[in-house]
Amino acid sequence: MSDYLIKATSFNGRVRAYAIRSTNTVEEARRRQDTWATASAAMGRTITIATMMGAMLKGNDSLTVKVEGGGPIGAIVVDANAKGEVRGYVSNPHVDFDLNSKGKLDVARAVGTTGNLTIVKDLGLRDFFTGQVPIVSGEVSEDFTYYFATSEQVPSAVGAGVLVNPDQTILASGGFIVQLMPGADEEVVDKLEKRVQSIPPISSLVEAGKTPEEILELLFEGEELKIHEKMPVQFKCKCSKERIANAIIGLGKDEIQQMIDEDHGAEATCNFCNEVYKFSEKELEELIEA
């Protein structure tokens, strides 16, 4: 099954919702980053949620998510846009622990609980929109729930989960975001709270073959669900040799000449996709001329 997300509303438009299957997308990030199980779960949850947040944007708008909880994996950085394209990495991919007391991957231990969650949105304006909140649990989903309530003043329920195979590949990954719109009363809130608390873990639903539509049907059981859009999602990096060349040019002639004299070339690796770009002496000389 291909990865995709859906946008929907329920309770006569008083609630909006997103649900996603992100298994292949997270697996591609895992493969490129060579993450171990706990790091994969932390990165995968962040990629899953950031992809849905990207879908809330329009046109060429994009956002960058940074989770810095002070834990051993360091920072989780994810870029997403309004087209369902996402990329992400962790500073220290080789982090794994024994299962926690609930028998799950110990994401909070990997992420840490003493830092911040930062969202930077590029909405095509002169200035970027930046929102930042402290990490409240390190479990990622709860931290994004707190972000929406505190930074954007939108009461939300956020869920994301990742299951990892014994060989470190991704077995299942998915998530949902449910948000209250103006006009949602206490009855709506009570119903949603009960449903969110009672449904099985999102990763097990994806593993069982549940589609994003079926996941939202579980969440809104007994209520009308209106699907507005279905969008394919994928891991996609925007790096290129041309972009790297422009970055090298920005270093200045002296720095490039030093690369030629000392290293007889240059090599750069993209943090997001681990693609390696090599430049020969001749290519660097051409960059000096440029």
C-alpha cells in the first residue's frame, strides 16, 4: 500500500482531522539515516506529524520542525511542505534502548525532556512564523499536542506511532491529528476524548491494514465523516549538486582555493538524505571563476 494522508471534517465542520499512513516514507528516511529502532521511532513519529502539518499549508508554503529534548539522539529535524513531501534526520541515528515499562520503544529516553519543540513556517512572507514550546514528555505526540494548544491556540489531539521489525526496517507507521474548530462544545470534546483514549495504538492499526479513512472512522464512530482530500506522501529531498555548488561559492574564493591546494577536491554530504556530492579540482576552479 502506498503512503497517503486524508483531510476530513466531522461534527458538522466543528472538528477537522488528518490521518496518514507513513510506513514507506519513514522506512526511506530510516534507510538513508541508518537509524536504530528507538531513533527510528522518534524520527518516524516526528516525520509523520510534520507531514500532516505540512498538509495544513497551501501552495509553496513549507515548515521545519526541530525537536531538541536534550536526549542522546540529539536533534530531530524535519522539513515538510503542502505537497506531501517530507525529509528528516536525527543527529545521532545509532541510539536504541530496551523497551520501556509499557513494553514499547523508549522514545522519551532517546528524545529527552529538557529542551524545546520549535516550528518554523515559511509562508512566502518577508518574515517566517516561529513557534516554540518546551518538551513536555519526549514522546513526541504529546509534545505536538501541547504545541498546538499553546502556540497556535488550537485544541488538538495528536497521535503517531512506529513499529520496527527485528531487522530494523519499519513495519508500520501512521498517525492522526484531530482539531477543534470554533463552535465545538463540551459534548463534542467529551466524545472525542473518549474515542481518542479508547482506540488501539495507531501503529497497530496501520500494521493491521487499516487505512487512514478507517482510522478516522474509528475516531468518529457514529458521526458523519466528510473526506475533503486524499494526498500522496513521500520522502523527498531538495538537495542537488547545483545547490551544494552554490553553497561552496558562498564560502569565497580563498576557501575554495584552499580546498584545491590541500584536498585536491571537495566532498559534501546532505544531512537529510546522506547523498554524497563530490567536486574535482577542475570543478572547484570553475566555481572560483563563477
